[in-house]
Amino acid sequence: MDLFEPHYTVQEIAEKWHLSEKTVRSLFRCEPGVIVIDREERRFKRRYCTIRVPESVARRVHARLGKRD
């Protein structure tokens, strides 16, 4: 994984793959190599999570999803 390779937002991947943002978040949340910036929930603010997916990780997941056994 290259530090300067393109990184995608959940919304960008959802649009390209024709999936919901919720589905994309669940696919990538625990995937190795994904950048997750998480802010804990506070008394008057909801929990907020930002996910950035490197291009190489997106390609790996896409290939894995496309395999048929």
C-alpha cells in the first residue's frame, strides 16, 4: 500500500459499486489497510466515524466479492 495512492470515501465507493453507504461501511470497517478516524460519543454529540479506503484495498475487496466458488 502506497501512502500517496488515491483514497476513496464511503460515498464514492457506494456510487461506483451501486451499493448503499451502510453496506460499504460494513464491508470496509474492519478491513486491514482502511483508515478509520473515530470520535467517541459524548453527552450531546453522536459518535462520528470517518472511513477512507485506499485504492489497493478497494480493489482487493472487489476481487474477493467477485469470486464465485
